[in-house]
Amino acid sequence: MESKLPNGWADTNLGSVFTFIGGGTPDKKNKDYWNGSIPWASVKDIKSTFLRNTQDSISESGLKGSASNLAEKNDLIVITRISPGESAIATRQTAINQDLKVAKLHAGMTPVFAHYLFRSIKHSIREISSGTTVLGIRNTDLKEISFPLPPLNEQKRIVAKIEELFSEIDTGVASFQQARRQLGVYRQALLKKAFTAELTADWRKEHPDQIEPAKQLLERIRQEREARYQQQLDDWKTAVREWEAGGKEGKKHAKPKKPKKLDPIQEATIPGEWVAFPYGELCSIVRNGLSAKPSGNNGYKIARISAVRPMFFDYADYRYLDCSSEHAESYALRTGDLIFTRYNGSRRYVGVCAKYVEKDIRLFPDKLIQTRPDLPSLDSAYLELALNSGCSRAFIETKIRTTAGQSGVSGGDVKLTPVAICSLPEQKEIVRRLEAQFEAIEQNEREIDAALQRAEALRQSILKKAFSGQLVPQDPNDEPASILLERIRAERESAGSKRKSLKNNKKKALK
């Protein structure tokens, strides 16, 4: 059963109320078309109610030589591809690309009301959008979306009430966002305290017998490296004997290299009892992953680059790679491995690492770096924390290089990264304390996120009431929306008869 319209309202559709004008992109190869005086908007610029700035600009020749069109000041710009339904109000003349449309208003309708209207029907727009990789809505489908139109005077009352209520919500949201930022600052402060021994100062006083002097710690790690090398040598000799007994089929195993002398790094930010080492000297493996391109839905799981974030490995973020079992075994990650990002579009995610806990056979691509810190005096959970902060992160930041929009570090940079080492009991105590504090922080973040979600749900509830006639009272003296629709129709017909061709429009001088 259809719901009854509020008094004075009228059923209509977007195509009857708005005139939609598409956009385009000037030729990227033509330098004369770009970096001109005309703002040129794309999806990435539509972020809030008003569009004040764009990342790109085009010239007048770029506008004339492409399918791009201008939105005038106070026109509504609507996204129709990628995130269809989002909108923003142009604050000046702005050209648009093919993923946007200008929604021209008529008969005194305000752009703010139109913006809230599109916010209220955003989910309806996305429900009828389609696309395998990029979601988009066809112009004909967009025009056919129906909605109830209130009288013009009631539209103004609706906007005033929405803005009053949204302002109250915005105040609360700003407080939650500030609290979230403060939690981030607190997390960084904890990490700083952890790797300057301030976090465990009380523990160190209570457990002096579990603190190793720097010289003793250095000697212990040197001995463990030598023992690891001897084990590698024994394993190699066994493998060679088996290879010889099998008729020398296949390649002979490479002899392990004797580790060079381990010397500490002078690092002013660490306590006197701690020692800093080049991270690569503590590892038995530091290497890039597979360069083969993943495809399809069969084969072995291979982690995406985005699976690695600071102190977090996303096990659900993977693709498939079809390769031999021998190849898979050779490039499989193991529990305790620390995986570094070698390249990323964002500097903040370059050279960060996450600990891997084995769940299945998981391979890694060449833009990730596998490391294996497998000495008995090292706790991989401690190293994961240390290598993402303090002197380690500061060193990585100095090594990041940017080429063609991609920032990166090399395996050599990771090997040279200084990492502060303390006694194993203190490593474990640092991990215990940080994990407890981080869990409390994450619980607070979850509560903040839930509050922000409730705030967004409240906005949607307000919009739903607004566009069903329940937010403000109807006034019987308001001119009915049916008359407004007649004026819109007449205005559009008049504009259509006078409208010049798009080609001639573009030849006009910009105001």
C-alpha cells in the first residue's frame, strides 16, 4: 500500500526537476589543456557540502577541446561513477569530468536542499547502479528515480531544521574525532617510552638480575649467530651428500655464507644496557618476493601489498598464484617472519612491517620483503614493535625514495636499519605492557567508531524524516509542489528553446 503524501507535496522524479549535464577529460597528452585557470573536478574532489577547491585545473582550450562542461556557481555537482549519489555545491565556475554531472536547478529551488535530497536517496541510487569493477549509474536510470517534492517554502524550513540538527551532531562528531586523534598521539608516546626504557623503568628496578650488560648481550648474540651458521653449514653438507647420492640431479645447494663480524651501532636514543644492531645481521633471510603476476581464483594464496600495515598483517587480503609446489614451498612465509613493505603509494606505509603467524601456505610478492629474525635472544613480537617506531622508523624515513608516484625502500635499507635490543625478559615485558595498553586504546577506538556510526545513522534518520514530511510541520498557506513542478517544466522548456549548442557554449568567454 502506497504511503499518503503530506499535504501540498507531489510525486516526481529527478529528470523532471533537474537538468543533468555530463562532463569529460581533456587529452592528458596535450600540455596546453592543463594547469590553466579553470578548476576541473573529479570524484576525489567531492568531499563535503561545498566544492571550494579542486586538485586539477584546465585551460580554456582544454574546456573547448573536450567533453568537459562547466558547473556555474551554486550548481549542484553529482557523482555518477565510483561513488554514485555523493554531491557538492560549486562555489565558483568549475569544469567536471565524465564521472560527474551538473544538476541544474530551476524555479527558485536551493542547492542546499538539492544536496540534502541527494544524500537522502544516495542508497537508492547505488542500488540501481551497476559495474563489475567500477560502480556507476546510467543517465536514464538516474532521471527515473522518484521522490516526493515538498512545496518551496517547506523546502526552506526543511533545510533550516536539518542544518540545526546536523550542527549539533557535528559538534559531537568533532569531539569524538579529537579523542581518536589523542589516542593516536598516546599510542606513539607509549612506543617512544618503550624503546627508551622509560616504560619498563619500574620493572628494571625490580628485576636487576634479568638485565644483561651491553657487552654480555653483544657476546650472546654473536655466539647465537655463529651457532646458526654452523647449523646452516651442517644442513648444507647433509643436502650435498643427498644430492651426490641421487646422481647429482638438479642444482647443487649453495653453500651458506659465513656471517661477518657483528658490531653494534652507536645510537644515542637507547639506554646504556641496550645494544643497537643492523637488523639484517640478526636475520637468516632478507629477500624480496615473487615477481609472477597473480591471476584467477586457483593456486596458492599470495599476500597483497596492502596486507602489511604497521604491526598488522591482514590475512584476508590476498590473491591467488598458480605455481609449482616446490616454488611455493621456497617462498612460503613462516610463523615469526617479519614482512616489510618495499613500495607503496603512501610514504607512511613504506618500510613498515608486520609479524606473520602461519595459518596456511602464504606466498608474498616482490613488493614485500620477507625477513626471518631467528636468534634465540630475539622476540619477534618485540621486533615488530621496535622496527615500526623509534630509531628504526626514523632511519627508514631517511631512505624512502619516490619514483613515478610510488615511494619505496630496498632490501639493503631494511638490512641496515638499526634496531635496539635489550635482554629477552625485558623484550617480553615490553611486549606485554604495550599489548595491554594497545588493547585498551583499541577498545576506546571501537567505542568511538561505534559512536560515529550512530551519528551517521542519526543523520540518515533525520533525512528520512525530512523527505517524508515528518521533520517540520506543513503550512496550508504554502504554494503546492504541483505548481512548483509546472513552473520548473515551463522554465526548462524555455531554457531548452534558447539553449545553444555545446560547441557554441564553450566558445563563450568565461566570466
